[in-house]
Amino acid sequence: MIDLYYWPTPNGWKISIMLEECGLPYRVLPVNIGKGEQFAPAFLAISPNNRMPAIVDTKPADGGAPIPVFESGAILLYLAEKSGQFMPPDVRGRYQVTQWLMWQMGCLGPMAGQNGHFLLYAPEKVPYAIERYGKEVNRLYGVLNTQLGRTGAFVAGPDYSIADMAIFPWIRTHTAQQVALADFPHVERWYNTLIERPAVRRGVELLKALRANSMSEEARKALFGQTAQSVRDGDHKLV
């Protein structure tokens, strides 16, 4: 059984999609990031970076104690190994998938996250930041479009993989990112293919009703106001 610590965000969707795709049994433990639940000591023991998603494999392959895993890319790799699915067995294919997984973790996710922050959540408009991150997200869409034009199917080659599952949730936010998919026809074709997969739909709809459309001051502080000092001293507010 996989315990999934989750909230319906792009990073959370990566893991809910993978669990739906690979068919491993799991149970959901919501982590309300708008209420600061990611800073609770019990969650910190599982996810030392105070971020969800995280998992605990209660029945690992070695038969030993439960294994906690944090960071969405590491979780995808773990679940691919455990299930034997969505990762090529050959070295060339495996590292093609791994490279694009790391591209999402190091490039698309952080840049789209910053772009979304300054477009949607910053208390004041910062034109330089909006332009800076908007241009970088546009560039990354171009990189992905070129790759999908080469492969003609999925991101890392002819087969669907955890690289697609990692990238798709961030492309799903294209409207909020102010990106027109029609400008990237290969990305648009790929996106439309994935959104029709039943497991993908189930993954992005998991706890859909909990995804807030607005942000309170308490939520803003929990999400954007933490420092090492505040986390150590516990002065964040669990509301």
C-alpha cells in the first residue's frame, strides 16, 4: 500500500496520475498547504523540505520497514521501479526518460511556478519579473515543442513514460501561464492525447473540490512567507 500525501496542485497531480496509471493500491492523506499542514512535525519526518507530494511505501520490495520518499521526481522514479512500468528497461531509453524528468524538475516546474506566482499571487505587479519568467516559460514550451516534433509521440520517445506524467501537469496550467497552446502545435497534440487517458483524468480530478479559487492571507503566509527561522520556531499558523 502506498500512502500518498497530496494536495491538488501540478506537483501533486504527477503522483496521482502515476498511481492511477500503474495500478498500485494507494490511500490519500490530504495535506492542506493553504493551512500550513506541510509544516506539521509528523509531515516533516516524511518530507524534510516541507513540501508535498510525498509517499510512504508501507510494503517495500525488500520486506523491511516502510520507506518514505519526498520530491515528486524521486517518487516517480520509485514508483516506476516498484511497478516495473513507464520506464524503459534499456539504458538508452531509461536515460532519455530521466533527462526529460530532470528537465521538468529543474526547468519547466520552477520557471512556470515563478511565472504563475508573479502573474497570479504576488501582492503587487512586478513588470520585470512577469516579463522575465514569461519569456522563459515561452522558451521552455519551444524546447518541448521541438522535442515532441522529433519523437512524434511522447516526450522521451515512442512510449508513454514518467517524463510525460511529470511534464503534463505543468502544461495543464497553460491558460494561467498565459501561453497559447496553438502556438506550439506538437505540444498541443501531445496534451490533447494525454488528457483523454482515463488514468490522467482520474489523477487530475483527485480531490478536485479542495483546490481553492482564491487565496486568504493565512494561505499566502503559509505558502509564501516561511523562512528557516519561522519553520524552526514554529511561528507559522496552522489554521
